[in-house]
Amino acid sequence: MHCLRLSPTAGEDDTGDTVARARRTRQDEVSMAGGTWSGETDWNMTMVLVPMAADDVHRVSYGRVTRPAPHRRLDGPDLSGTLWDPRIFGPTRDWSCACGHSYEKSTAITICSHCGWRIGRAAALQRRRFGHIELPCALRHPLSPEAEITALPVLPIRYRRARYGRDLDVLYGQVLIECCSSTSPTADSRCCADGLQKALDRLFCNEKLRTPLSQRGRPLRSISHYLLEASMDVVRDMGTYITALALRPALQGA
């Protein structure tokens, strides 16, 4: 649990008047227990991370992902519904779309008039556009065992292509493969649910499992790994990784 406590302290100012001052004390206590992040404030309120409902996931998503990332570079319609779909996750070039049409940077147009794809600065769009995966059955939230998850946010593509290759694409791909298997008419629903739960656990915290999914002799890095790394590197990225873990902040009375 990562805690941020703000404790008020009374003191004297330069004129001798007594005023209430807030002395901020940062205490780093990292624990994944319960998947909560709390911060006590001067108003006796606590900020916690709670599991996202399906409506919360749909609200941040730009489209449904149904297929894993392709093994080779594809273009246009071939990427539809995949983890690389530019319609969901943003264009690959500034002020251009995959249909081949380009626009002047100074134009006010943000939607391609030919195919309807979003255009603009590719890097900015690819950093904020989430997708989502519809799970065929309710599963246990890996970081909050008492809660269920039915829709899974998919991290923006810019974060999945940064550093360490594409570990997260592989882990998301495992979830999508299990989703497809569970909808097969001949599939055993119980076994498919177990396989899907295992794929979800690996996506959230692969390194902490007894049998992590590995490639080239090392465990694939999960979303939790990138979240903890972001807390020490780029703080502004923490909110994005928290959303990818299907969690949202909420205020709670003391």
C-alpha cells in the first residue's frame, strides 16, 4: 500500500500570529495487498483505489479489442480489432491516417473525412487512447479478490511499445486467446474460466506468480512492474497504469 499522509501542525508565523500549517510527510509503503492506495488528508478523507465497473472501463475506452497483435506488420483493415488498431489507439503518423490521406498540421480537422479515423499528433493520441476487452465471464480481480471484473482496459499503445520490447502485448494476447477459447461451443466452461483467470493474473502481476510466463529465460513484465517503475521515474504515467489495472481513485471518509 502506497500511503501519502498530510498531518497538520500548529506554529508561529513571522508576525507572532498562531496559524495552522500543513506539514507534508511522505511515507512510502508499497504493498499490493487489496490493490489499494490510500492517502490521509487534513480533512480526514482517505483516497483509495477501487475496482472499476464495466461502465467505467467503457467510458475510458475508444474501442473493443478482439484479436491479439499480429506477428508481422499489417496495414489498414487488417489491423481492425487488434492491439495495434489505429482506429482505437491512434494513428502512426502525425496528421495522417492508415487510409493514406494526410492533412496540413494547421488544419482544424481531427477526423479523417474519408475513413473516419482520428488524426492529430500521433505520439499524443497514442499515449491517452485506451481500448478494452470484454471478458466472457466475471473473473476475480487479481488485486482485489473480493471484487469481480467483466471488462478489461487495454493500455495505450505508446506504453506497450516503450522499453523491454512488447511484453504487455504478449500478455494481453494470452487474455484474448483465452477469451476466444472460452466462447467455443465445445469448450469446457470451467477449464476456460480457470485459463482466463490465469492469463489475467499474469497480465496484472506475472512476476509474483509461482509459474510466470517467460520468454528467453526471463518473466514477462506485467502492468504492476511498469506501475512501480513509473512511481520512481515519471509520476504522470502512474494514473495511466493504475487505470490499466482496472482501478480508479475514490475518496473515503475516515
